[in-house]
Amino acid sequence: MTNPLLQSHDLPPFSAIRPEHIEPAIRQVLDENRAKLQSLLASGAKTWDSLVVPLEEMQHRLSRTWSPVGHMNGVVNSDELRAAYNACLPLLTAWHTDLAQNIDLYAAYEHILKNESGRLTAAQRKLLENALRDFRLAGVALPEEKKQQFKTLMEKLTTLQSKFDENVLDATNAWSRHVTNEAELNGLPAPVVQRARAAAEAAGKEGWLFSLDAPNYTAVLMHAEDENLRREFYHGWVTRGSDQGLSPERWDNSALMGEILATRRELANLVGFDNYVEYSLATKMASSTKEVREFLEQLATKSKPVAQREFADLVKFAGRALSAWDVGFYAERQKQQKFSLSEEALRPYFPLPRVLQGMFAVAERLYGVNIVERATGSGPHPNPPPLRGGGDQKPSPPPLAGEGREGVVDVYHPDARFYDILNRDGSRRGSFFVDLYARPKKRGGAWMDECVGRKHLGAGSTTLPVAYLVCNFTPPVGKQPSLLTHSEVVTMFHEFGHGLHHMLTRVDYPSIAGINGVAWDAVELPSQFMENFAWRPEVLPLISSHVDTGEPLPQEELQRLLGSRTYQAGMASVRQLEFALFDLRIHSEIAGEGIERVLQILGEVRDSVAVIKPPAFNRFAHGFQHIFSGGYAAGYYSYKWAEVLAADAFSAFEEQGIFNEQVSRRFLSAILEQGGSRDAMEAFVDFRGRKPQIEPLLKQLGLAA
């Protein structure tokens, strides 16, 4: 059997990858890596070129082999793919742990840093310093039995986190609401209703069939006049993967959550940390639990009084007590009254092709690049016409090697599109897939991930970065393109900001290129920075074009939209602070008490910062993938931390003009191109000329007074 995962490709051969290819490919690459590492250490290799460069090559190859597998597991999930994915998780964890606990490799890296420091670049020294830190965090100096214990715990944690994710996905996919009484649909946007009608027809049912994906959930909570329908959707969403949700005997995450927290604490204790927060902060900008908690509580002091006034104002507007499933509905109506503005009424002005075209134009103007779409397909015929649409069509660059017929990029689903980022001379800088529509078997939310990392380790050893940009927007209905709310536009800009961080890097070493090696509480800086452009009057005409008339957002609508930016900013802020403080406390306080203590802490946090009292059945934490299965464990505060950095960074653009060439080039060179090759604070100071200040964020949110 020819295994496509083991063949040389510039881009993943998605249509050729089968579940049966996955485990054999990963086992072979890992076996080859182990043999190569053993050979390197046996040879006495102790120089940058003889040891570090080959290791970077090995890790890069493994990452490229695994990347399409992890991505497909998230966006085109199936039982067979899931089984193959899960079979590989312990293998990968064992490899990474063995590598990080290798005392001979640790000694060799120490030797290289000590003896070659004078001739190494700052980026090379940073790579070595990061590696030595990670060796210590993996227990490289532990006795052998403790090392094995650490390894066993890491493998257990990986399995637990994957199961948590699966339970949320399965519970989400299992939930549906069949509507036969048209009166229940009053208030819902036409595209949402049309989509539900199509889903019912596909299932051979009368009426309308709603799934529990983000576009449907948001639309119902904001617009459904039927309170019972809102409550049903709310219950379905906040009980996913819990004892209060569907099939708790199959998908209840309660026990998993306790095990995950206990395992993380045990890992931290093994390598000398009191708790998982202190362990996590060893790789972040923030220096201590105390510093993070004081930062969050400072923001809470500013935000909660504002949030309380906002909520009281909303209750007064509604003229009744509000349940959690009522807040979005009445907030949307209050916003309409205050600003003569409706998210749904604005949808026709934000057709997805126009948003992408305008967003790309912003990046092109800021960073001196061109973005062009390439044809995609996974069978004998390419996909339908490009998403981009409108505007001047730019010539495509020559095809990538292994790309397939006539430069057509192989994709895993017809929704996926592919773009190249080109330098001004036409040379390729990076590329990215976009996959923007909600569908069954696709994980909810929005994210950017690495498809291929940048690497330049000598002649014949160069790869350019490729990213995945994933969202869950409402799919097109009929001949009409997907129409976005402005909130969804902001989400698109956010993920593209991550993508630019990955793709515009100039760092040659994979482990510190793009987002790799970046302190996790700084990794949201480029994404949250990019969100600001979606609110600028200079940019909104670029990203808006009425789907029927082609007219940009009218000036009066634009002013209303800009005026609404700080609407309920206090309530939004305390919600994020609730998540961050909950994450911080469970990872610093829980030592094995289980789900009862988790829920108790969540209740205490809500009592201290929240203004909306959730119902007793609310099990939000059971679906909190960011911290229980994602990369934000003991790090959710990073969103607020980086929001300070982003607001302060953007204030430099506001001072000089948002398309000021000098400022944008400085941001490119100091932040985006640097990846993890330098300290995050040093990079920020290099750009801003000083350390970050919180005032620009408070001003941006209307909390400065």
C-alpha cells in the first residue's frame, strides 16, 4: 500500500488520505525519528549544525505528517478517522515526552548554548533557551521512575482531553429541534429558516429541522420571539457533555473534568510546581498566579459596575425579569432602539466574498503583499467558482509541486478554499486554507492552526508556511452567498490575524517560527489587533457591499455601527473575566476533589463578577473546550492580557493613521515576522517604544471613566 502521508507533498493530499493510512504513517515516522536521534547522540554531535538542525528537520516532518490528520479529525470527523486519530495520540505523546526527558540531548543543548553562543544569532539562542526550559518542565532531571510516571500522566491527559472533545461534538451533533408550527419561527432571520427547511427536506420531514450549531443557536437566542424555543436551544447548548444534557450515560464530562484537573496538578507537582497555574506560567509573559489574579481583578473592578448598570438598563427596557435565554433577545432589541441598528438588518451588507476581498485588501495595504485564490478540488472536477468574487482578478503563481492537476489544490471538503500570499515581486510568502461554514461532523467555534510551518535550514530544505483558517458561519442558501453579521466579520478578522502571524514570519527554524514559541499570553496580540480594523470607517466600505445593490454600508448605518461598539462592553468584559478567573482558580485550587468542587468554584466566581444569574441546569464548564481540551488551560486570562497589548498596539495606528506605512512596517518587523524568536515583551517594546499600558483598552471599551 502506498501511503500518501509518507510521500513528499507541498500540501496535504487530502483526497488520498484514508483512516488506515494514519497509524502506520505515524509509527514509521516516529521509528525513523528515534533511530535518527539515537544515531546523532551516538556520533557525539554537539553543534548547532550537527544536532539542532537535524532535530528541527525531524520535528517538522512529524508535524507535517500529523497536521492533516488532526485537522480532518476536527472538520470532517468520522468514527474511523476518530479511532485512527486516538490510536496515535499516545504514540505522539510518548515521543514528545521521551525527547523532552532525554538527558543526553539536554546536555548537548546546554553544551551548544555555552560553547557556540558567541556565533549564534539571537533567534538561535532563543530556540536553545526555550528547549532547555522545556526539558526542565518535562522533568529531564527526575529519577527514571518519576520520568516514567510523568510520561504515563502525559499520555493519560492526552486521552482524557480527546474524549472530552468527542463528548462535546457528539452531544452537539445528537441534538436537533424539529419545528412543525410556523408560529414558533417568528422573528428568525429568513436564511436561518430556509436552511432549517432544507435540512428537514433532506431528512424526509415536514416543517423545519434545526441543528445545534453556532449560527442556529445565536440566531434563535437573539431573534426568536418564542421564549420556549429560546429556552430549549439555551438548555441544549449549555448542557452539552453534561449530566443535564442528552445521553449523560454516554457523553457526561463530569468525571473527565475531575480527572483532567487532577492529572494536570500531579504533572505540575512532579516537576516541582505547587499547581498547574504555576507550571503553565513558566512559558508565559505573566510571572505569577498573584500577578494574573490582580490583573483580572483590576479589570473586574472597572467592568462590573458598568456591567451592572447595563444589565439593570436592559431589565428596565424589557419591563420584566430576564432569564439567561432572554438576554440576547432583548439586547438586540435595545440595541435597535438605541442605535437604530440591527445585526440581522446589516447582514445583506456583509456577503462573505466581499468581506474576504476587503479583509485581504487591508492586509495587502498594511504589509505590501498580494493575496490570490487558487482553484480547489478533491475529485475529477474543481470546486465551484472562487469565494473571492468581485474586484480585479490577480494572476495566480505557478503551481506547487505535488499540487495535482493543473495547479488545483486538493481539499478535504467542497467548502474549503485556498489562497496564496505573494510578495510584491510575485514570490510566494505563505498560503492558507479557509473553511468557513458550519456543518455536521465539524467542531464548533473558530480557529487558526498550522498546516505547514516555515522552515529554511539550508539549500533544499525550505518550506513556506501554510495555515488553516476555520469558522462556523451560516452556509449559503440557494444562489445567495453566506451573509455575515458584523460580529462574525470581527471573528473572521480575528482568525486572519492569527493566520498572518503564522504566514508572515521570517524565522527559519520551525520551533520558533510563526506562532510557535510565542508566549501564550501574547499569542492573541496579532488576532485581537486585527479585529480593530473591522470597526474602522476607513475599512468598512472595503468589506461591505449590499448583496443585491452592491452599495457599501451607508454612512448613517456606518456611524450607528461604530456607535454600538461599546454597547454592553461591561457585560462582555465580565463574562470573559468569569471564564478567566474560573480557569485560574480550578487550576490553582483543585487537588482532586472532582466535579462538585469545580461547580462550587464556578458559582463563587459568578457571585463575584457575573451580572447574569444562570439557571441551575447550566453546565457551561462541561463544554469549555478551550481549557479542558484546548491550549488555554490555566491560560484563558491570555485573551484579556493580550487585549491590553492589542489595544495599545493599535493606538499607535490611531495616532499616526491606520494605514501609515512606517507604523505598519514596524508592526510587521517587530511582531509578525519575529514569531517566537524573541521575548514577547521585548518585541512589544521594540514596536511601541515602551511597555504596554491598560488605558487604551479601557478607552476602547468605554470603561475609562
